[in-house]
Amino acid sequence: MNLKLIVASLLIVAAPVCAQAQNPSVSKGDAQKVATIISGDKAKTQTYCDLMQLGEQLDEAEEKKDSKKAKELLQKIGELGKKLGPEYVALMDGLQDIDPEGEVGAEITSAFRELDRKCTR
């Protein structure tokens, strides 16, 4: 999954998690902080990688227009997102206002690049 698709997926998968957070916008610094928190904890790193795999499955379900599967995956993604902590939830909430193709979206994508590499090993 390419990095722009990851940010776009994060925007999609954040919906069930974000109702709890109130941060209206995010920055590259916020994303770096969250990426550092996740990458510093093996369990959270594995949860993040699991979440990314579910995001790929969600993309496939949406391409196939399988709304039942997509709904199940969104529920699982929401549950995993909560396990990543309140900083992650706040970041996902803020991503709703970010254009993944814009400058800030690109900066946030770059902040997660190293964490994403850990998922491809």
C-alpha cells in the first residue's frame, strides 16, 4: 500500500474511533509524536501493522462494493485504533480535516514512513 493510500485509509478508518477526540487539526509534529509512541512499543507497533492490514482489506472490500465486509472491518479497525492510545485517536480525528494530497497530508505521511517500514518486514 503506498503512503498516500495509507493516509487516505487512515482518514477512512478513523471514523469509528474519532468520535472520542476533539482535536480539530493536526501537524507533522503531532504525527511524529504518535509515530514515535507507537514505534517505541512492540505491542502497539504490531497493532498498528494489523490495522494497516485491515485497511488494505477495507480498500478491497470497498472496491468490490462489499458493504457488509467493509462494516465488519471498520468495527475491527476502530477497536484496534483505540488500543493505540488517545494520541492516536486525536491524530485520526484531526486527519478528517486534512487533504491527503496536500502539503500537510504529505508531511504526516512522511512522519509515518519509518513506522510503515516496520510493517513490511
